[in-house]
Amino acid sequence: MDGLIDVHTHYVPRGWPNLTNESFVDAPWLRIESESDAMIMLGSREFRRVHADCWDAETRLRDMDTDGVDAQVVSPTPVFFNYGRDGEEATRIARIFNDLALDITSKAPDRLIPFCQVPLQDPDSACRELDRCLANGHRGVEIGNHVGDDDLDSAGVVTFLQHCAAQDVPVFVHPWDVDTSPRSARWMAQWLTAMPAETHLSILAMILGGVFDRVDQGLKICFAHGGGSFAFWLGRVENAWHRRHDVVGTSEHPPAHYLDRFSVDSVVFDQRALRLLVDTLGADRVMVGSDYPYPLGERPAGAVVRASEHLDAVTRHKIYRGNAERFLGRLPRNGEQR
């Protein structure tokens, strides 16, 4: 296989059992409108219109062929995480969606790579659900960037990340549950400003919260959307760590020391931004991501990588697929069992 590996795509099943109960009246459900169109509903509120490319493997594979994508990581849509529910209820929901994900990806196991979700608010249950999913064929896990007011440096999340490191399981971090306000409701500002800021904050939590000092160096973790605004503001964080060490110096080393501990995807849409990512994090830490199939994603996948003349052939190959192969482990070939 010589094409791209896309580490950032999402799925939505074409329906699931009723999740509503007395304490969960805003449960997600899918309002089917045609064979190829549906609306994700949260109770009586419309959340997002989706299409067959979310659930139909053949549609997805045709788009992959058009874009030159050999394999996709297929992750949950974050609205289904349900970190605000109790652990038992969130585990029940995670099991439903994780099993439905395998129905989609089993159509092409050599090309569609399932990542599961877990009840991150309950570390023990999260570890058990991850182990169950790995046994069933999932290859990694997608987590949200926070659980309520707890960032990724909270004790429970660190416990889960340590489990992932011990199991050699790749982790994909995606922003979710972004604060809303009248100011952020204009122009899709939640997506244009809040999501990049949330991802920046998540990386800071991993660094300044001491997670990288506590978790095994073998942890494989990737942040969505180019790591948000982190690469642009690394100098500001470094300056603060040195000049206000009494407040910011909470990690064993300066922030730049940890740049080889995480990866980001390439879905930044601009050659200058991609150059900054490669210059800041290194050519080994950037992987193609598209955010397929959502409308704010990149089509064709990898377009900015293809167009970036500043990338030499070795670096381009790393971003196309070499880094993802290391992140994911050996990919199965056509007809081969995982």
C-alpha cells in the first residue's frame, strides 16, 4: 500500500437502541430522513445533519479511493461520549456504540481501523471497556479533552493513560463539550476559536500537569486539529515557564522538552501552518488527518500535505503514512486477520 493513512475520521451508526431514561431525557438518537440522510438529535434538539458516509462502508471506501487513502482510523463522534453520566450508564452507552462501530469497519478490516470510546469519568470501567474492545478488534481509543472541569492531568485520566501505555494502545484526543456563549455562537466561533484553544489547553495539561513526567514514555497519543494553537504559542509558554516559574514551573522540564512525547494531525488547511507544525514538533510527529466526513474537514484528505512544496520526499512520506504506521502498529493486509 502506497497511499495515505488518515488518523482522524468519525462515524455515526445508522441508528441505535433507545438511550432515554428518567435522568437522561436529552439522550442522542438518530432521526432517519432518507436512505442517505439523517439528523443527530439530542432529545428534541437538532444537533447535526449527517449522511451515509458516516455509516456506510462502501460510500466511505469510494471516497477513500478518490482521495488516495489506503486506511482510515474510524473514531466516535464526540457527542456520544456522555462523560456527564454515571459510570454504569456511560459504560452501557459506550458498549452500544463500540459494537456498532465494528459492524461498519468489519466490511473492510484492512482499511477501516476502529477506535473505541470509554467512560473516562470512571477509570476502572474505562480500562475494562478498552480491554473488551481490544479483544473484539478495536485498535485504539478516542477520548475527549476533559471530563467536566477535570483536564487530562486529573488522577483518573492519568490512570487510564497509564493503562493505554502498558497495553501499547494509541490514544486520539479530540476536543468536545466546548463552552457556549452569545459571543461564541456567531460565525461557528466554537469551532473556529474554542476548539483550537481547548486542544492547546489539553496539551498544556499533559505538560504542566506533569502527565508526561508520570506516564511511561511509550504512551502513543495524538491531538486533533494540528494540536490547536499550541505550536504557535509554544514560545509564550516557554517564556512563562522560565519567568514565572513559581506558577508555571510545575513540570520537571521546560515545555519544549516534551515535544517528542505526542503527535498531532495535519488538518490545518494552510501550508504555512503545516510548516510551523513540522518545524516545531518535528517531521516524526505529524500525521495526515481529515476530520472526514464532516463539512469542516479536509477534502481531499491530505490536500495541504500534497500542496506543501517545503516538504522533502522523506518528510512527506512520514506524514503520509510512516508516522501513522508507527502510531498504529503494523496494519493488516487485505484478507489478513487482525
